Amino acid sequence: MEKLELIIGQIEDDARRLDAGEHVSGPSAQEYRDRVARSAPFAGRVVTGVRDVERLLEQADPAVHHEQGMTCVWRAATAACRKAKLTLGLPGADAPDEAECRSTCVNLAYTDRDIAELQQELVVLQAAAADPLAPKPRRDRAAAQVAQDLTIIERHYGRTTEDERDIT
């Protein structure tokens, strides 16, 4: 029941933000908008048993997962995290795995909220990349992340087309 309430609350918040003009970018931007629009008008139901909750979850869950600095619009067939697990011979998941997330995944969308998180992270990464006392591999990794985050941020604010298929 708590998961259902979380999903309904999240979708209502997403719909409110989109209605207020929140910008969305990334390869799954349009799919994100479509799923939120389809899921937002939840009229409510009386739930009396576990099976009712499970059935309602199947119907109401748009499979939109807000993660740190990104939003996954989950599709198992195209999920890079799932493909990475399958390549290793591990079972594929039915939900995103942030630890295996790839910036090239076509399931990603970036909301203004995600970009704000990336901008906060950027300050920390830039400091780490410039830290003369840090080992060179650590500085290099931070610099690579800075470049990646800057690309995502620039595309979010700079593109007029919402359906970007070439995120790297």
C-alpha cells in the first residue's frame, strides 16, 4: 500500500511540475511526459485486500524512477543497466539499478530537478578535479565526470528538441 501511495504522490508531483513548465530533456523525455500524462488522472479506488493493491500497482505504476541527477523511464528491453547484468550472466532486473546505470542509456530523461542536482554535484567534482593533493587517477575521473555532467546540463538548456537520441 505504501508503494502505491508513493507512486501516486510522485506522479501527481511530476504532473504538477510539468503543468508549471518544468523542462525535460534526454532520450526518453517525450516518453516521460506521456507516462505522466497517462498516469496523472488518478480518481482513487477503495482497496480492501492485497490482491487489489497488486492489481492497482500494475495499472497505476508508470515505471518512472527518479534517481540522483536523472530520471529513468524504465523499459526492460532498452535498459543499459539490465543489459550490463545479462552480459555478466546475472539475472536481469525488473527495475533500474542505479549502480549499473550508463549515461548512454536511452531510458534516461532529465528534469529541471535532475539538472539542479547535477549542478550541485558539479561544484564538488570541479573541486576534486582541481585538488592538487588528490591522486591523478582520482582527479582524472572527477574531470571526466565534470565533462559528462556539463554535456548533460548544456543539452538540457541548449536544445530545442526534446527527443535527444545521442546522449553520451
